[in-house]
Amino acid sequence: MLIPHIHFSGNCAEAIALYEQAFNTKTDILFLNGNGDGSIGHAEMRIHGIRVMLNDRFGNKEKSTDCAVALIVTIENSEKLLACYEMLKPGGIVIDPPERLAYTEIGLQFIDRFGVQWGFMMEKTK
């Protein structure tokens, strides 16, 4: 099993609240770091059926990486896809705006305000 794990820089709780709204989901597990600052030690939610782990980065923060990974979400309905994108887009960077691609009716890529790179595309239905 491969589980995406997203590390934040002190704003994990804010990201969780936005992702719960954008993806119509709830956090299944949430533990604070225990240092009294309200930072998230570990959280889990399901985004379109996939388990995702989230936390505020802790330990040696000088040893972070700029890893080239994007989370791709396939959505069956174009209205839901665009609504989710509009919720997550403010404060972010658009890489590829919504457009028709050879392999999907709508595809797009962006980096949200938390630095997470997302790709949304329409799921082909029969």
C-alpha cells in the first residue's frame, strides 16, 4: 500500500479545514504534537477514497526536500472538479489552467497556498 503523506510548515490545521470542505470529507484521525503550539503531529483523511496522511513538519526542519510529487485527483463530474479547484486555487499558483487534453475532457495543475501540487482530471466513464 502506498500512502501519500503531506508535510506542512505550521499550517496543517488550516489545510485540513480547506481540504475537508473542498473534497467533502472529514478527518479520521488527528493528534496534536503535544508541544502546546497546536501543531498537528499526525492526521489522516480520505480524499476520493484514498488514505492521505498530513502533519506539521517537525524534527530537523533544515533537512527538508523539494520533492517533485503531485497528487492527482480524478473526478467524474466537471462541475465538482471546477468547484473543488476554485476552492483550492486562491493564494496558489496555476501551472496549467483547466483545458481539454487528448486523454481527458478537463485537466489542470496548480500548487495550493500550502505548497502542495495538485492535478485534477475528469475520470473517463463508460
